[in-house]
Amino acid sequence: CPPANQERFANGKLVTVQFHPSAQVVMTAGHDRSVSLFQVRNSFSLNPKIESIYLESFPIYKARFSMDGEQVIATGTHHSMFFVYDMMAGKIIPIPKVRGVEEKFLRNFELSPDGSFMLLIGTSGYLHLLSMKTKELISTMKMNGRCTASAFTPDSSKIYSYSKEGEVFIWDVRSRKCLHKFEDEGSLEGKCIAISKNNQYVACGSSSGVVNLYTTDACLKANHPKPVKAIMNLVTSATCVTFNPTTEILAVASRDTDEAVKLV
């Protein structure tokens, strides 16, 4: 296959590559302050560029399609605001400040699979739950330590938040209460977390490069659950873990070295 973004290579580091939830479209976004959309062809012909939007003096930290595929949410590397690109209207909407959220920088976030919520990961263990519709604050949760990664369960009823200290907190979205917490075995520093689409497994990746695979049942009951498998294939920090839609493959990767992507 030809490169997805051949019609417009980025001038800086790419931080996001994501397929559209329902259309044959791929998005790229990065430090060159732009979000680009390309049509994905099934043949070996070029993937034509649909459009690029430029966000002035806003190097992008993370960008994601909304679950209905109508918006792109983008956060910056050094900003407390974020942008919403409404693809239907072709409008770029700045969200200057979320009332009730006192954060110097808003970088990392997650979107709930049911399209209702946006979770902003703050500093000092604060997790800010926003309404996806209005982008207003619903509630703030506070965990011990610093949150480095989080994930919604497939039914959007729970949030798993992973701390720098290697602890995972499980939250009930409706009551915003902490249901349980457990220690990720052998984790010196939590880096990334993923939950499989069938809600059977949880994968936790740490700074040592080890990715622990747990059953969800064990995570909800035990304080020191035993991993079903410890994946030792990465030798640098595990920075990305993700399951394929049918929960048969787990991709583990490290951005600290070239070609460090393993499929388990």
C-alpha cells in the first residue's frame, strides 16, 4: 500500500494517525499545527487528500474523531484550551476555557465509546469528565498519584485510570466513585492502558517495557491480580497498547526506538 498521507507529508512529528469510525478516511495530525484528512482507496492508487486544517501557533498533542465521526477534537502541547473541528459545518470551534477546570495545560484525553463523555487528564491525579455534547464539566475525580493514562470500558460505564506509581483505579462513570484499585505487577511507572472490545482483558504497559495482560474479572476483585501473561518483547518504555476489534491481537509499541511494534 502507498503511504496514507502521500499527498501531504507532515513537516514535523506526527502524533496522531486514526481511521474514521465509519468512512474510508484516515486523519493525521502533529507538531506542524495541522490536521489532514485523506480518502483511503482500496487499490494501489494514491489516497487523495480531502482537506487540511491549520491551527495557528497550536502544535497538536493529540487529535481524535468523535464517535459519530462528525467532529475532530484536538489538544495542544502547551495550551489550556482545545479545538473542535465540526466537519459537517466545516467550522473550527475554539474551546477557550472549561469552567471549573483549573489546568495550565490540557493534553491527554479520552472519548467514551458511547459518544457521551470526554475525559480530560489533569495534573496531580485530577480527572475531569466533560459532556461531549456541550463540552462543559460534569464532575471531577481525584486519584492518588499522577494519572498517565486512562481508558473507558466498551460500554462506557467505567473508567480505568493508570497512575505514574503503577496503580490502576476503576471508576463508576455514573456515580463518579472509585469502585476498586489494584497494583499493576512489577510496574515502576505506568505508561499506557487498554481494555479489549469484548471487555475480557486489560493491558497495562510500563516504563520497563513490560506489558501485563489481565482478565477484567481479576482486575475488579483482586488488589494484586496475577497477569495472564507478561509480555516482555519491548526493551524500551511501552508507550502504546491497543487491542484489535475482535480481541484476538494485542499491539504493543514503544516510541522510544525505531520499529518497536509487536503484535501478540
